[in-house]
Amino acid sequence: MSSSRYLRNLTRLVSGRSGCSVTSILELPKYPTSVARKSSTQAAPTLHQYPPTTLEDPLTFPSTTYNTIDENVKAEEEEIAGYDTSRFYPVRIGEVFQGRYQAVTKLGFGSSSTIWLAQDLRDRKYVALKIYVHTSRNHREIPVYETLSPILGKTRHHGGRNIRIFLDSFEMSGPNGRHKVLVLEGTQMSLRDYKEIFRTDGFDENFVKRAVKGLLKALDFLHTEAQLVHTDIHPGNLLLGLDDDSQLQPLVSMAFKSPVARKQVLECRTIYLSKVMHPRPGPILLSDFGEARTGLGPHAGDIMPLTYRAPEVIMSMPWNNSVDLWSVGLTAWDLLGMNRLFTARDGDGGMSDAAHLAELMATLGPPPREFLQRNSGRAADFWDEQVGKWKGLAPIPKNCSLEELETKLGDSSAFIAFLRRILTWMPEDRPTAKVLLQDPWLMTESSTSAKAESLGAEGQ
């Protein structure tokens, strides 16, 4: 979702009108503080393992006092290229799923799903529902979570605390097909959205260090105990977790005080605007395992967001879990500054492998011949086969070393040294997550901004 839409919704959240007489805010459920995240890495039990309890009564949400969006204005998922209304399940705020999960407010959307804050009427806590479009055939995320959850339930690895917890999954029928639903622990926003809305110039260095440490702990757990490769590491999949459920209470309260604007598409289908709230300290959680692969490799196939692709992926070579470490470096860069390190765009603005490789050479230097020989056919598309000279399909940018590009930090030497350990042509040259956790850059705290921002104790 664009930052402008998030900003509009945030304004509604903090300054929306009140006056709803349906349910008093004082009557909203106040769930007890959750200590599971702090005291244990154990995954929550599945739906069928919960002991029977008395269900809490569903809330009755306002049916008036909200703004409507003009039918000619595109809203939320309608702005996705190739959007098809019928693919998305028509969630209604207040709707109860599985006799248990009541939709409270919309948190976000993507091309393949919408995300909703829901209250669990049985266990009296807040959860997130990820509702897939009915045409989603390849549900890699659910099997991965089902494999991961028992490991999380037994592990003593500290990185287990930095994995978003999977609670349950189910299927339901919509007007146009069957939809799979993931039930996940409730969280705050992603670091990508946090940056786009509140920190457009990038985060404080200490914040970035703590976020990177949380990510590395999660990856050390995934690579060593779970034997998984995430393949989709970027700030959008790093979430601020919760110290307890009460941090979500403002979103629930606003659903009554200031109902979100919405657009009536069909008689049975409404598009709601998403809600955000000002972030608070919490643990860093790695989420979204829809592209994860079982086993550390070697694997084959195209993976990773285009601008985050590791060199071996661009060159159609076999890859392994070291692609996740490459992404750690780019994630750290993105969190700290305003601009991405690599754009992968040519002079006309189109995505280009040649332009991407040219950027890599400008920043990392030319690739070793040994690297090119791992797929000589692909390498011949870009380099002279005899002497390894760049063919010039895209110009190599000038003045693009890490030292020249990093302008935010007073002393960037430790940060750049950290990046140089990760951003390597040869995958085997990248240290493991466990080794990187001991990097000098991560072991120190900037004295100039030590108290500027904090992720809390669990963010490390």
C-alpha cells in the first residue's frame, strides 16, 4: 500500500470523530497481557488443541457514521495491476469466521490476499487473518508453517522468538470459490511501512542494528534448526511485534469512534480502507513464508524481489541459504537510508538484468572468473567469453562505491565493513547468520543516538 494512503488512514485513526452509540468504548474487551512472546518460543496450539471454553459475545459494529468513497475512485486493492474483484473474499467488518474469529478492521492488502485484525472470541486475544484470493493455487506458506510450528514449540534457540507465530489455518467458501485463511499472531506494522510513513529519511543507526540482530537471530534459527531458506527477506516482511495485546486496543477503539471509510462495490461486497497506528517498541518478527524452501540447498529457480536478487540468482545459478544473507545487507541499507542500493533499472526505467549487474560491478567490483564459469552460457550474454570483459549492455555507473553512496553516518567504516562481508559475488564468502551476529558493527551502540529509538529488549 502506498504511504499516502497510509497517511490518510493514520489521520483518521488519531483524529476521527466519535459519537457512536452502538457499543461504549468502555465495554470493549480488554484482553489480558500476553507473556508468551517474552517467556517462551513455544508456538500456539492449533485450533483443535484448544480446550473448550465459553465464547465471548461478538461485538456489534457501527453501520452508519462512516465516510463513503466515490464509486469512480479506486481504493486499496483496486489499484493493483490486473485487479479482479471476484478473486478477493468480501470480508465484512464484524463477520465471524469458524464461529470464533471476528473481523475488526483491515490492516492491509496485496495482490494475493487481504490482512485483517480479528478478535479471537474463544481465547480472548487479537489475531491477524490472512485471507487469500480464491485463485491462489500454490500455498507454500501453510505447509511451511505446519513444518515450522512443531520445531518452534520445542526449540530453545533464541531466534525462535523472532519468528511470527502461526496459529491455525482453514478454508471457507466465497461467492466465487474457496479461500484459504492463515491465522497469525497479531503484530504492528512492517518496518517498510514504518519507514514510509514516519521515517522517510531512514532510521537511526541503533534502531537498524537492533532490527538486523533480530533478523539474523531469526535466520540462524531457520538455517540451523528448521533447515529452511526464506528467500524473501526485505523490510516489508519484518514486523514490529507486540509486548502484549493491549497495544492493539487503539485500532479496536477507533473501529467504533471513527469507522473507516469504505466503498460499496456490489450489494455483497465492500472495500474498506486499511488502518494503521503509531508504532511502539516491540520485538522484530520475520514473517511471510510463502516463498520459503525446505532444505538449505542447492536449489534452482527464480526467487527474491527483483532489486534484492543475489548475483547467483540473477545469473540463473544454483543457490542456497546464503541468498538470505545477501538480503540482510540490502535490508540494513534500506532501513538506514532513503534510497535502495540497487535499482535494477535501465535508462528508460525498465527492469533490466544488465543494468542490475552493472550496478553490482560499480559497487562490488568485477565478478571473479570462477563465478562466471558456474554458468558460462548465461555469463556469455553479458561478458566476453574469452577475456571476461563486460559487453556494455548497460553502462557501469560512476562514483557508486559503498563509501561514496553512504552519506548519512558520521563514521560509516564499521557499517561498510559489515556490508562488504555480506555483499559478495561468491555465495560461499558470505558468513553465516551466527557469525554475523558477532560483527563489530552490531556489537557497538552509537553514542550520538543511543536513546533516539528503541525496539525494546526483545528486538535484539
